[in-house]
Amino acid sequence: MTAIKSSVMDKKKKAIFLKEKGNSSFRLKRFKEAENFYSEAIAVYQGLSTLWTNRAICRNRIGKYEEAISDCEFALLLNRKDFKRKHVCEHATDNVQKAIVQKGNALMGLGKFDAAEQVFGLLRDVGKRATADSYVKKVRDAKIGFHTGTQSTTVADKNVMSTNPDACIRTKLQIENIYQPDQNENESVKKSKSKAKSKKKKPKRKSK
């Protein structure tokens, strides 16, 4: 029994180590690399819900919306006790909120506004009514802008919109991801884009 517990702990430690590497890559905006680290961690140990939500954030950033939704659903499954409990404001984990937000973001990325609104509404069930109302408003504003053409869309988006407004479309209306991996970490590393430019000096004409 002790040997089994020790094995589980070893796997968990390895998964946490890989997660931290993923977090570091995320801070450097290497989202694909971060996704790979989180995937490696999940392969080692699936019981940490933060691994799934962290990977969902990365997948939203690189446009893998369907995969992000699956990750969020698994994270919610791991947190189902907190999520299903009534009046869970003080008990709900940050990761439940993160999973809800990222699932909503993924649905927004797919152009599924009605479904996104329903998902963001679930934040009320974990005691985040004001946050839910804010997200729902953004979804409705984005949907109105999408249908009226006041928001930026591609030609392909407009063609699909004319035949099926609620089709799975990748739009530029996705709500900003406010949650970073592990909640307390943000992208503090900025890449310097300044490049030295050499200016060619014109040869001076000699005065006669």
C-alpha cells in the first residue's frame, strides 16, 4: 500500500514539474510549447485539474477551440463535487471558474454565441454573479456586432454567417482570456522588438 502511494506521489511531482515548465513557456508566449508540456504532464498524472485548464488556455490561444472545450469539461468533471454543491461560493475552486471561462472563450472562438452565454451563466452557480453578468453582456454585444457587421469579420465568416449565423465560425470576437495558468501568474515577459537600423550616409560633395 505504501509503495502504491509513493508511486502516485512520484507521478504527481513529475506532473507538477512539467506543469511549471509549461507555465514558463506560457509566460514567454510559446503557447504550442506550453501545450506540449501540459500534455506530457497529463500523460503522467491526470488527477490535477489545473493541467487541463492550463492546456485549455493554450489551446484557446492557438485556435484549438474544440480541444479546449474537451479539456475544460474534464477539468469540471474532476471538480464536480464543488461544482454541483449548492451555495458553493466559499467552496468553489478558482479552477472551476477558470474552466467555465475558458470553455466560454472556446465557444466564442467557434462563433457559438448562445452556447457561450449559457456557459458563462454557470459562473452564477459558483457565486460569481457579477462576473457572469459581465461576460454575458460581452457575448451579447459581440453577437449583435457580428450580425450587424460592425465587428471585424473575414469574407469567409460573412459567407457562412449569411447561411447559418450560429455556425461554428472562427471569429475575432473571442473574449479576452483573463485567467493565466495557475491564476497567479501573468505574462510578465515581453519580447523586445527593437532592431538597430544602420543608416547609410551620403558622401559629401566637395565644394569647388
